[in-house]
Amino acid sequence: MKNTRSMISIIYQTLHAADSQELEGIYKDWASDYDHDVVELAGYVGHLITSSLLLSKLKNKKAKILDAGCGTGLVGEILSQNNYNNIEGVDFSQEMLNEATQKQIYQSLRIVDLTKNLDYEDNLFDAIVCAGTFTCGHVGPKALIEMVRVTKEGGYICFTVRKQEWEASPYKTIIDDLESSDFWHPVVHKTADYNVKEGVTCQLCLYQVN
């Protein structure tokens, strides 16, 4: 059983990986313990706050939802429990997807690098949820531009950005540019708990595509 100190060491490794190959290796070894470690030991609540916020606005149970950076399926589980079952999950780690597959809650699961252009047509999804993925050394703010492209007019994009990542990367610039260019508008944008036991906060964002 990992204690809190060793668990935080694993999170530290993910935040400071030298490249995507090193990061993939960390998740490969961590996947089977991930849910327990982040939720029970770190007090991670990103999946709870994003799903709750999205469900407060998205009322169509048949909505086509992309779980971007789905990991082991923490968000997908909550959506499924609320009878939202038209969910696609994407992640860069096959081992994490293997864990998600066992939960049997996704219409499809596949390997996708969110730092690159998405292989989806325009205006495809009613909503995108992205919890715990905009964090140090993972996916940067330019991914939001692609998310807007593949979301329908009136659709929602709900995401968290870890505090350290928000401060280190130009999220505000890109978010504001998308707003001033009339691609989307804010519904909710606030500071929220993220890893409660680590004392880490995040930006919790819900934007609606114009």
C-alpha cells in the first residue's frame, strides 16, 4: 500500500516528465492503482466537479459527449450513472484505456494525442469534458481550439486546469481570444478544489460554443 508521500512522488513525476514517452511509461506502470491513488490519497475531485457542472447544464440524455483525456474512466462512470451513455473516450495511454474498458461505459475508446489536431469532423459533439488533463507536462491550452472546432453550436466544453499549469501556460490568453473572436462564451469560470489532500486548486471552466 502506498502512503501519501510515495503517492505524491508519483504525481510529481507526472508533472515533471521530460517528454511524452516518459509520461506514457509512468502511466503504464500506474494505471491499475491510479483510481485509488488520486482519489483516496490525493483527494482528487476533478472528475466530480466537472461532471457535476456539465450535468447542471446538459439536459439531453442522448448528447454525444467526448471524454478528452478519459484516463481510467472516472468522469465516464459518473456520466453513465446519470444515464448519459453516448460517450467516446480518448487518452494517450493504452494502459489507462484498458482500465476504462473494464468499466463498460464508453461507446468507443481509442488512443489520441490531444496535443495534435483531432481526427474528428467539425461540429460533432454536444459536449466535451476534460478533467485532470490540462496539467503540467500533459496537454497545453492550444487543445482548446480544436475542442471548440469539434463541438456543435450551443454545445459545452467543461474542463479543469491545475493551478500551476494555469500560471505557467497561456490559458487565459487563448480562452480570451476564443471569446473575443466569438467562438465561445463563459458560463462558469472559477477557482475550485482539485487535489484536496495536497491543497491544490484548479480553474474550473464551462464554456458554451457560439
